[in-house]
Amino acid sequence: MLEQIAANPQWFWISLGGLLLAAEMLGASGYLLWSGVSAVIVGVIIWLLPELSWEWQGSLFAVMTIAVAYLWWYWLRKRPTTTSGSPVLNQRNRQLIGTRATLTEAMHNGHGRINIADSSWRAQANEDLPIGTEVEVVAVEGTTLVIRAITR
């Protein structure tokens, strides 16, 4: 077995790269990606230059792994870090700010409940409001929506 590997080192490096890339797909969070890419590149270089000794092959693999990982880090550092998503993504209560609704229950002592879409929310207002008042969500405090009556 070792004689076959010594006779065809390019297949060793390409196989090692494939195994590392397959292991990366199982969830290594990018740690094995650059080692796998480096091993495949070393395999191609060994295919083109078969006279390189094992010491040089191992050194080339180590240097390439560090170089490729550094280049990836450098490229990521230059990219903008802003997200394309909404800053209130997965914060359902904050997404409701600005929503208008009609009270289905009267507000007593500034507290009550409000129905928005298919959900019922605890609501707080500065004043008591009767049923049928059109209100707007102006803020959120925990799971309580702060509302105000819309004047026309």
C-alpha cells in the first residue's frame, strides 16, 4: 500500500483533499475547507512536477494551507459587514411598530388587549380608550405594545 502511495503521490494529495472537503460538508464551519483546497492544489502540482520529495510536498501543503486561509481572511475583511436583512428580523413585536388596528376590547386604566392579525397582544396607552377606537402601535416594552389613538 505504501509503495503505491509513494509511486503516485498526486493521488494521495487529491484523495486527502477530497476527504477534507467531504468532512467540511459534514459541518466543520470552514476549518477544513482551506486544507482540502490546498491538498487538491498540491496534488495537481505534484502531478505536474513529480520529482518533488515528500518533505517538499508536506511543506508546500502547510504553506499553501496558511496562505489560502490568510487570503480568505483578507478577502472577508474587505467585504462590508452589513446584513441585507431587516434589523428587526425575528423580533415580531418590533415589526409591529407603525401598525394600525381597531380596539376590540376597551382599555381600562391604560391597559388592555389588542388583536393584530391572528395574535392578541397586551397593550398600554396613556388614556382609557373605548371599543372601536383606531389605534397605532408607537413602541414596544417587552411584550407590551404601546399604542396611541389616531386622531382624524
